[in-house]
Amino acid sequence: MQASLTPQQLAEHVRTAMYANDGASQALGMQVVAISPTSATVTMAVRADMLNGHATCHGGFITTLADSAFAFACNAGNEMTVASGLSIDFVAPARLGDVLIATGVEVSRAGRTGVYDVTVRNQRDELVAAFRGRSYTMKGRLTVSLPQPD
């Protein structure tokens, strides 16, 4: 069945099914606004309960947003893929009411490993953080169940 879906249709199916089971992204109000076979864009509005003692968005929430974009991008082909490592650089603060946009893009995928870059920008298109994720694909395992033919 997977072969009968185009790569874009498969990515969209994975997005829908993965998001339905992603309580963390849902709880933080994230939305997967775009997906392709090698990329994903996820948004999140900064809420009062996400602020740290400096009245800026806690870096853990920014990292979680970037990690979610990474996860959707590297699983879009429906091969179960997990993070094997990541790094993040915070460039500018995010503040209450900002809408953060994380765009993850495949840089390299060879064998079972991959590298993905995620930029996190605010609604003014200002860079907030740069994230690099390393992935590992679980051989022979699907990320989500495939739709059944009619």
C-alpha cells in the first residue's frame, strides 16, 4: 500500500497519524503547518507558562519545538526514525505572544543515519535558534500504520 501513495501523500498521512499520537506537541499548542518528504514546518505560540525568570521563552520549549519539526521531517517517509543527538544555538530571545516557526530540512540521509537542520524564527522572521539533529532509522519498522485500501 505504501508504494501506491506518492511521497507527498505518504508524508501527509504520516503527519496526521503521528500528530494524533503526539501528546507533547499537542499540549504545547504546536501545529504542523507544512510537510514534504524531506521537511516539516511546525508553529508554536509562546504562552505565559513557557516563560522563564527573565520573562523570555524557556530554552527547553524552543528546543522541543525544533525537535518536533525534526521528528516530523525525518519520519515523513514512514520509516521509524529517532533522534540520536542534537545541538541547538539560541540566537535571540522569544517573548510572550511570539509565534515561533520551526522549519526542519533534511541535510543528509545515508543508510540508517541522517542529519537535519531546523531554524526557529519568530513571526517577524527573526532567527531565534539554530538546531541540528542527528537521526537513526529503525530497520523495517513503520512510523504509522498505512491506510487500508477500499
